[in-house]
Amino acid sequence: MTMRRRTPMTLATVASVLLVVAACATTQPSPPSRTDFQDKVLTALAARNADEHINQVRDRAQRAFAQRERERKGENASADSFLDLMGVIAGVSGYPWVSSGAKTIKERIAVNRQAASQREEAELKEYVAWLDTRRDPFKAKLLDQYVGLVKETTEGGGIFSLCVNGKERRYSAATGDYTRLDDGAGPCPDTKISLDD
């Protein structure tokens, strides 16, 4: 078995590799970038705020529908009571045809109200489905808005700030991850984005 003798060139190569590895281990991490901030913070923030907004709009529409249903039931009870009373009085007074007319009116009113209720319920379902189709475009619009509002400073390892819902949110990247700091003093306008766009 022959042993290979180490040459000075091989030792120089090993020494230079070790120097490069040592230099890489002691270099400072690169400062945080806007793209990194967008990927780690803004995307999640836009998704969360879009979901919250769409859920609030959906809940308001459902509450309004439920309120109209309660009002409709109250109107039904009043009209039914009036028509029942009218039928009884007409029957006792010797006008049975008025009593049967009141019954027919009562039935027609019930059918019309039922149809209106079903129509409004179908419109509500259609509106909720439309809201769900707006979720991703709304997230994208919020993200674009947030990216345009980001301000960056280099103090303390990099601080990013942006206005969200009328407050200046501040984030620090000193630890390599983004930590939310106390809200800034502003000024911070409350910006609005429409679901329709």
C-alpha cells in the first residue's frame, strides 16, 4: 500500500477553505429586506384583515336579514289578528262572504310574505357567495396598499412601520424574526378599500 504524500498545494487549498468557512461564520447577517418583511409579515396581515372585513360584512348582511324576518313575523301576527277579528265580526253580523274574503286575503298575504322571505334568503346566499369570491382579490389589494405604505429605518437592526386601520404599526427585525413593537405616534390616515373593485 502506497501512501500519498501531502503536497504544499493541498495544504494551501485546505487552509483557504477553512479561512472562508471561518469568515462566513463571523459575518453579520444581512439587514432585513422589504421583500422579507412582505413575505413574513405583510402577507399574513393582509390575509387576516381581509378575512376579518369580509366576515364582518357577511355577518351584518345576515343580521339584517334576520331582523327583516322578525319584523315580517310581527307584521304577519298583526295582520292575521286583524283579519281574524274582521272575519268573526262579519260572520256574527250576518255577512259570511266577508268572513271568507278575509280568510282569502289572509292566505294571499301569507303566500306573498313567504315568497318575499324565500327571495331575500336566496339573495343573501348569493351575496355571501359573492363575498367569498372577493376574498383573494381583496387580500391582494390590501397587500399592495400595505407594501406602498411601508417605511423603513435602520435603527436597532431595522424597523419597519406602516399604517393599518388608522394606527402606525411598528415591527423590529433585530432578532432575525419580526417582532411587533408598540404602535407609533402616527400620523396615520385610515385608508379604505372597496370590495367591488
